Amino acid sequence: MKNLVTLLLLSLSLERSVAQKQTEPEKRPWLIEQTLYTSDSTGVATLFYNEKKSGLIFLKADGSIQKELPLPGDVFAIAKWKGNIVAFYHNSWYLDVQKEIHAVLIDNKTKAVISDQLIYTNPGNYQLDLSTNNDEQG
């Protein structure tokens, strides 16, 4: 009798766990991919909306937004340079071949674009592996 009760309880619990409704993951309207501290209480991050829109977002220490700065391509790296922020983006999305790579210099105080320069043009249909590293010596 004891084995029968145990088997009955086990089968009921298995039925409940299998019969639960599957929920889809929540769709997010944006994604923060990289962050960089600009001071003890502020930072900048790359912001990805979808396959045709990305940019930068400036944040305070409490997580509130100071400013959003859209850029005309997919941002793949950010860094500090001479007190300002430099961001690198390319003009393609996902698995497209990157034809142009740009560097954008942004004033850290005004959060405005100082300069946007084309730094590399892909001469063919070569798939580029774009990555950046931090200089440990500053």
C-alpha cells in the first residue's frame, strides 16, 4: 500500500511539471553591451536597439540616463582617450561584410560628437574580425 501511494504521488508531480504552459522569453527593446567608467560616478555604454540602430548611452551612478547618442552604424568598441571618449563603429549589421570602419570622438563634458572619421575601407569582400583591447599602462 505504501508503494502504491508513493507511486501515485510521484506520477501526479511529474504530470504537473510536464503540463505547465511554456512561456516565451520576454523581448527586450534594447541591450547594453559594453560599459566604460568615465569617472567615479558616471559611465558610458554601447546601446543596441535592433539590427539597424545602435549608439551610446551616458549613465549616472544611480543608473539614470544622462544622454542617449545614436550613431549611424553598429558600435563595437568604446574607450577613453585624452579625457574624451572614442567609439568605433562599422556600417554593416550582423554577418554582413564590413566595408567601412569609423572612429567617433565624443566630448566627455558635453556628450556631443567632436569628430567622425572613416579610418578603414575594406578593399574587397573580406570578413573582418574586429576586436579591441585595453592598454594596461594607460
